[in-house]
Amino acid sequence: MIAPDYLTDASGYKGAADRLFIPADETEVSAILREANEKNIPVTATGAGSGLTGGRVAQGGWVVSLERFRKLEIFDGHARAGAAISLLELRDAAARTRQFYAPDPTEISASVGGTIATNASGSRSFRYGSTRRHVLAIRAVFMDGSIREFRRGDKVEFDVPAIPVPNTTKYTAGYKLEPGMDWIDLLCGSEGTLAVVTEAELKLLPIPPELFTGVIFFPSDEAALAAVDQWRGVSDLRMIEYVDRNSLNLLLGRYPEIPREAGAALLIESEGDDVDAWEQRLTEADALIDASWFAMTPADRERFRKFRHSLPELVIEFIQKHGGLKMGTDMAVPIDRNRDMLACYRKRLEAEFPGQYVIYGHIGDAHVHVNMLPSTPEQATRANELLKEFAREAVRLGGTVSAEHGLGKRKAGLLALQYSPEHIEAMMAVKRRLDPNWLLGRGTLFPV
């Protein structure tokens, strides 16, 4: 009997499998994949289970857990981390050497392997981009049992065509394909469908000596959006996160000190300590300065991170209480279409789910998360339809159907909204070359 924890993810999506393997090293992973390939048995690699799209949830076959891949070595400028190392463990180990790993997915229990699989990003992607930019080397096992290490600059040995790239600051929908590309760029974001990543070398950066961090409250949503437009060009700004009024209402139970007059909030983090410049910016933006929160210590910054992370936690708690699946978007649009996408969200949500939704996230990248809170099966069905409607609008505006979570199994059907059959066939041709029997991560990205 396989424990349920191996057959679900944070969205509540559930699966089934015939057998669970917990290998101790790459040699064992190689033997498992080789046997599965010979016997034509699907294999799903699984990590921390923090994903939201069902990519790690098997729909039959074998499950391979990488929980024993726990190597962690910190060097000057880089780290070597096993697939099972959590972002929290990496963060704390790097901090002891005054370094940090720039990709900052909100869920710090996520594993290194999982974040590579989805090309994850997070709150600091506004300045530092997604995971792909910070991977220096990858060790991976393929379905034929071969074990390979690829370093940045190692080119894919076969021809791949170029497929369109959305005009967004980040995306993770399908394979990134371009002639002469690196192996790292191919594997990062492939959602465990091309190889099993066992270890990675990751770039580390020096921790800035000073940071200006705050949760800034605004009297209205419009004032917050105007501040976003004004502050995007601030050179030292490395984080700008958005929280709407509905989100603040949801957070009140945990944070009763949230000002009742706030219509929205922005979480910002800027390198340096130019407090006077920020005071002027806040004044000009009509921020509720006296009611806002400012970090004086690292403990304050951690409190703000938990404040932001409480939102997805509370959404998941609501969904679990009502027995459904998480109904959230992961779309991004070009920066200049940010307000257009937000207007679409609000118009449709107020018509369909008034008071039953929250909007928050990476507004600096025009990448906010809409989470609907359906309380009945009928509402859940309508929410699922609305997700597709939002995806079509994001693509129409030049954006992507997924910016950081991947598509997994739950959202695999959205790939056809962004790419033509020709482009999807180009991706599938790469899949067939590396996994001819179509066994690894079956059902993820490409519906069976």
C-alpha cells in the first residue's frame, strides 16, 4: 500500500500507482528506469509535493521518490544540491556564508528538483528572473538508464526548431525550444517528462548589506497600481508583490493589525538603505505610510514573507474544507498589458464570484494569481471554465498560460491555447527522442 502523501499534491489532485521506489543513489534510479523502459511501465518522479498542477501525481505505473537525494554543499558563488533539498534548507545553509539563492518561490518547502522541473520563480523574479537563469549544472537520469551531467554551455546534440516565446518576463508552458540551445534550458521547465533530475549546481549571490523592506498599504486599488507603474523603474527594487482587498480580508483572521481603510497592499524589497528616497516615493504615491509595516530586522522580513505565504495557505485550507481542487491562475502578460488583464479578471470575477476570490502575486512581472473560492460542485465547474477563459485572454494579450507552476496534468489542455499543433508536435518530437515509449511523467504537459 502506497502512502497517500506520494499520490497527491498541494492542489488536492490525487492519483494512483502500482509501486513506490525510494532509491538511494543514481545507480538505483538508473536500474529502475531501465527496467520500466523494458517492461513498458510508466514512471513518475516525485519530490516535496508542493506543486499545484498534478505533475508529480502518478496516474498508474511506478512512483520514484527522490527524498534520499540530500547532498548539500555550499561554495563561494555556487551550491551543489540534491533534488530533495528544500529551498528553506538551501536558504539557511547559504545564509551562513552571507550568500543567497535568488529564485524565491513563496513555498520554501519546495524541493530543488521540483523547482527545476517547473522553472519556478517567485517574489524576487522581478529582478532575478526564474530558476533557469541560476542553474549552472544538472545531473539527470534518462529512461534508457543513462546518467549524464550537463553544464551551462553544453549544447543539445540534435536539431530543435525555434518556437514562439511569449512577450513576458517569465514563462513555463511546454518546452523551451530554440536552435543551438543548452541542455539545461531544455530540462529546466520540462516538468519531469524528459529525465529525472537528481542533483544541480546553483548560482549563489552575496547577500546585500542593506535592504529596505515594507508592506505598504494604499487607500485604493488604483493607488497601488499607480505605484507599481511608478516604481518598476527603480534600479534597486528586487521585489514588488500585490495583495488586493479581498486578500487582505482573508488575512485579517491571522493579522488583525491590517488597517481596515486599506484597499490594497504592495510588498516591496529594495537593495540599499535610501530611506529618504523611499519616503518621498511613498508620499507621492498616496500610501498609508503611518499604517504600513517596515522591516527593521531579518526577523521582520521573515514575518513579511510568512504574511505573503499565508495567502496560498488560507486558499488551500478553504478548498480542503469544501472538498475541491485549488482553482488558481498562473498566467502572465506583457508588462504593458498588466492593467488590461487585471480589468478582465475583476469584471468576470465580480460577475461570477463576487466576494469569492482573491488576487495576489508578482505584479512586477504582470503575473498575479487569481484564486477562486467555490463552495459548491456547481461553482467549481464554473470556476474551471473561467480559468480557461482567462487563459485565452492572457494569450490574446501576448502572454502565457503558465509563468511558474507548469501545466502538469491538471492544466495540460491549456498548452493548445498557447501553441499551434505544429509547435506542440515539435515538443513531442523531443519527448519521443528522449523517451520513445512515452513513459516518463505520462499525462504531464501532453494529455494521454
